[in-house]
Amino acid sequence: MDEEYDVIVLGTGLKECILSGLLSVDGLKVLHMDRNDYYGGESSSLMLNQLWKRFKGDENPPETLGTSKEYNVDMIPKFMMANGLLVRALIHTNVTKYLNFKAVDGSFVYSNGKIYKVPATDVEALKSSIMGLFEKRRARKFFIYVQDFEENDPKSHEGLDLNTIPAKELISKYGLEDDTIEFIGHALALNTSDSYLEQPAIDFVKRIRAFARLSAVYGGTYMLNKPQCKIEFDDGGKVIGVTSDGETAKCKKVVCDPSYAPDKVKKVGKVARAVCIMSHPIPDTNDSHSAQVIIPQKQLNRKSDMYLFCCSYSHSVAPQGKFISFVTTEAETDDPESELKPGVDLLGPVDEIFYETLDRFEPTDDGAADCCFVSTSYDATTHFETTMIDVLNMYTKITGKELDLSVDLSAASAGGTEE
């Protein structure tokens, strides 16, 4: 291959696809390759026979589960936040005209043995059964403050500098109870641990204001089935290209997932996941066909939260009457079945269940020296925000500039799409 590319992207996971699109929009010449003959990498979607082969070793699922091709099971399922980073990036790359968004029926939180709908406004807070009457009044005042807060309008700050005071100080002003703080911090602000309480309150407030979910997919055009995909370096240790099938494509930079650069990553943890086929929605979620349930760490006496995710035949991911649910968490043991049991028990009867544990990797350097930029593995969360933070950080490392995502969010509903 005599052609030289600005960037070669290896792997067709979501992060790599978004970066490929962002860099292309910037006018860079991008070649996108994958060693597999299918899209998605770790975040691929499988038909039932593929799912059966992955977990059971053969391609013969029982006929009672329905037609194989009617299943479309994401291996790393996540929701999108309506005005979150992923939606903004999709608008920035001008692909929203090709997408249809479908609103998620509800977000729920597990507290003291029960599942509750997460209140996202002052009105919902007053109706919620998760709080007593006096706590509802305190929570309503807090939500009104958050809803009225404008970063550039000091009058809405009520004398508080959210860039300097920690989140716990803002919360203490409203006298909220521990259970209320827990669901606001984990189910609304989507923090994965309680460390946010010591961080500046501005991020906490922004996260609550952004509370909403959408579900969508992102597509692109790639060169699949390129075996090996060996990254080549010059004598100075800098990227010069990628070799596959005996041919080398020249490039100035490489972007890849951890599997393409095993000597440039370190293991930082693992995710335990249960994939379940069911004939009903998750109990106590108002018969929602799509929902997430967040179980904060303290409810299970764990170091990390547990997440339930559900979608169904109404999202074209399963045959009529079937639901796909996932239970995920940052693994703290080598026994995913026991570790995930509290979440699986909340699902009710399941037709089939599959367990797996996947290692999580992070790059050992920022790629500045050798121009090889490696993404981090996907975490256990059921939303795209942590994924997109990694993408935006990588974009800055690759290009040397910040990505401006101050886009018109109404563009996401162009062409009659639903929010």
C-alpha cells in the first residue's frame, strides 16, 4: 500500500468508531481496520446462535427461545443520556440524520430491599415513595436549586461557589438523609462510588441536570477481516504503519483498543456480567420494556455499584414477547454467579442465563512518544458517559485540541426521530 494515512484506527468497538468519525470530520485521512469479520469488537451485538456458541460452545439454542436472527444482544449494553456527551458527538459528526432514538421507559434505584422509580424533577420527588413527607420537601428545594442553576448566572448560585465547595457541603445545606443522598449521587448523577462527595460540587450538579436516557446505535464503514494487524514502529519507536496480509499501510498515528497493543496496557480490574433471556420485564419497574436499575454499593455492602439493564422485542433485539436483561458490576471476586446473585434475583424467572468475567485494561502511557493511542476497556456502567470521557481525552491526545461539543441538541431529533 503506497498510500499514507494520517490515522489508522484498529478495532470497531464504539470508542474506535466515534474517534474515527471525529477525526474524519476534522479532515484527516483515516483508514479503519478490524481483524474480525464482524463489527463491534468487545461491544458487538450477537444473534442467538452466536450468543449460544460464545457461552455454550455450539450453535444450537432451543427452538423455544425463538428465531436466532431476531436476537440482537449487545455484549456491552449502555444507554445514552439525552444531552450527554455521546449525543453531542453524534450531532457533531452529522450522523444523527441516519439514526432513530427511542426513549427509555424508566430509570430505577434499589434501596432497602425495594426498587423505586428515580425522581428527576421536583414534582416527581414529591410523588415518590422513596422519601417521607419532610424529606420530600427538602429534596424538592434541592431539585429546584439544581434546575434553576445556571453556570454563568451568579444570581442562581445562592452565594455558593460550586467550583470550590465539595458536593457534600452543597448537600448538607439541604439536610438530606443518607438514603436520599445515595440515590441522587448514584442513580441521578451516575457516580460509581462515593468519592464524588469530596469533589467540587459543580460536576455533581451538572450530572443531575443531564439526567435522561436514550438508546441508539452508531454506524460507519470499515475494512473488516484484516488478520494480525501488527503495528509497525521505526527505529526511534514511533508508529509508521500497520501490517496485515503481508502489506503495510503507512500512517502517522494509530488508534486502537487494548487487544491490538497488549504490551502497552495494564490490567486494572474486571467486569462481571450476566446476560439473561426472559419472558417478562424486570419486576417492580412499571412493566417497562426498557429500564435501568442502579443498586448503590452500600445496599450490597460492596465497593462498587451493580447495574441492571433491560430492553425487549419492542426494541427489535429479541422475538415477540422476549426481554433481554443484563446484570453487571466491577468484579470483586472470581465467582460471577455468586457476586451477581443480588441483581439476578431482582429479575424474577429467566429462560436462559449466561455468565462471563472480562478483564479491564488501561494504557500505560498517553501515546505522545510513539503516536500509538490506546483506549481503555469498557466498565460496568449502563450509560455512555465514562466511555465518552475516555473518547474525548483520547481525541485531545491525538489532535492536541479540545473537542467543542456545544452543539444544537435539537439536531438529534431531525427527521422526526423520537426523544
